[in-house]
Amino acid sequence: MIVSAPSSIEPLDAACIRSTLPAGVRLGGLSVHGAIDSTNSWLRERSFALTAPYACLCEHQLAGRGRRGRVWEDEKGRDLCLSLLWRFGAGEARAQGLSLCVGVAVARALESTGVSGIGLKWPNDIVWRDRKLGGILIEGSVSGRDWVVVIGVGINVHPAAEPDLRVPRVHLATMPGAEISRNRLAASLIAEISAECARYEARGAGPAIEEWKRLDVMRGRAVRVHRPGGEVAGIARGVDEVGELLVEVNGRLERFVSAEVSLRPDPRDRARDAA
């Protein structure tokens, strides 16, 4: 299948993004690049000199990264690669809870494009009908009294001219109801993530975790948890109050702080796709 370049693809534009931000959103800076190694790396290398919050976007990442050192591949000029630098008090250094908070913010921003059915897969995947729509990568370090965090978000927006059909990913522009402007989506992501970071700093992860449960695509489903030393099979039972994954294994509830999780595709989604 050959996909022609849609006319709605517009180049990322810093002035357009700034003008679209809600009035209450204040940034220390915003930069848009052509091709760079990755938006996360660009911010991390300059975090000591930049005023937070600072947003960085690019048209293409030459060395995009996902969790556990995986490669994150984007389509040049078609997807959205965005990172936001934020500084918290050092006592707030709880990356697991923050990852779920950011997931909720990203889901809100995506829903604002007009699509429904956005879901979250623990700990950091954005999905639609069990196919990956995007991902989150949070990298942080303690500097003095601050916890300096770079929040990276990658969203599949427009499919490639010759898509790799072996990869089970989905693109925002192909989803029913979506009205896509990458610049407006970037502004919405910056606004929602900023609001969630402020709420996290003031109240912790609790409020967002309650919202995250509504978007959880794994709860009640058979999963496999891959961790060092082997894998565990069980039934996902949601997350606890700090964002740890709960899995029922042989009748006993186990908690996971960091792991890879796979789940069986929901046959109801295959039926909807065939309809």
C-alpha cells in the first residue's frame, strides 16, 4: 500500500506553537529543529543553562531513544517528537508516578484532536486498539535541591509513504475523527504536560493515577511480565497508589516497579477493525 503525503502536514513552527498555547502557559524557551540526535538528548546536554520549563521539538531524530535503550524511529516531517525540561523539588523524585501523570496528560491532548479510544499501557505506552500510537521517556537527575527531568513524547501522526506493515503501530491521522495539525497538537501536549507536572508537584501522583485507571488497557487481561531472571504470567489488576503495576499471579497479588509487559490482543478490537 502506498500512502501519499497528505496536504495537512505542515512544518513545525515555533511561532505558531507559541501563539496556540493557552494564555496561562509560561515557557522558559521553545526551540524547533530539523534533524538532531534526539529532543531528550538536546535538552539534557543543556539543562544546566536553560530556564525550565523549556520545550524542544524536531522534524526528525537521528538517534531517538525509547525505554531500556531501545531505538525510537520516527518518520521525517510526519511524526511529533517533543521533549519538555522541568525542575521539581528534589523530594519529588518519583519517576514511576510521574510517568503515569504524563500519560494522562498526553491522552488528554490526543483526545482534544477529536479521537476516542485512546488508552494507556503501563508504564509508558499510548495505544489505540492495542496498537502503539506513541511512547513516553522520562530521564531525570538530582542537581542540588532540584530534580531535573526531561520528559520525552513521541507520537505517530502521519504514516510513511511506504509503511512497514510488520510493525503493529497506528497513526493519529488514520484514526476516525482526528483533525490533525502537528503545531496545535504540540501546543496541546506542552499545555497538558505542564499542567500535570504542576499538579504532581503540588499533590503527588494520586489524582492522575485515578484518571489513569480509566485509560488502563491492561486491567483484567492476561499479561506476561518480562523481568531479569525470567517472566511471569498473570492477570493485570491495575496500579496501586504510587503507580506500581499489580498482577495476580497464581492467586497472589504481585507488585512491579519496573518491567516490560506484553498482553494478548483483544478479539473485540479485531472485530471492530473488520467491520
